[in-house]
Amino acid sequence: HPPMDRLAARGSPGSSKLATSREWSARISAGVLAALQVKVTAASKALGRRSASCKVEVWADDDYDNELVYCHASVQTQLSRGRIHWLGRSNQQEAHPQVRGKRMFCPASEQLP
């Protein structure tokens, strides 16, 4: 996945004048998660869709920059509807064993009873 910049937010034009991308990344401390990166690409209605849509990608890495999980989704903004296309790792790999099947991550000091 793309390289991460600590607590960075940046915008970049998409591949055409009809799309715009924005990326955020942060170092975190939440269980085995150490870094998150989010990329949102907004597409214009001019692409032939009934409503504007966004492509959302999220990567979560451990302390050693190993990808633990990746999610690719789309959101139709005017219809308030979203769809998860993939939840696992990049290249259609299953989620890393450290996170597979877990619904949330809590630091050791905040473990639920």
C-alpha cells in the first residue's frame, strides 16, 4: 500500500478532472494496530452515475509495517448508502491472523471484562 506519513493529510488530483483523492494517516496505539491510512476518492456525477460517489480504502499496520487488514468500500453520498467490497488484506488475501475474527481492538490497559 502507499507509504504512510505521520498525522498527514493531503489532497491530490485524481487521474482525471472528475475525481479528487484525499489521504490521511496516523500512528496509533490500539492493541496490535500501530498505523492507519485512509484514502477517499470522490467521483463527480459527470461519470454517468445517478449520484456522487466515493471510494474509501483503509489500511491498518502493526509496529513493523506489516499489513494487518485492508478494506475497500464505496459510498453513494446522496443516497446515504455504502457497500464494503473487500475486507481482508490487499491482493485479496485474508486478514492477518492477529486480527482475523476480532470485532474491536483495545489497548491492554483498556481491556473489556
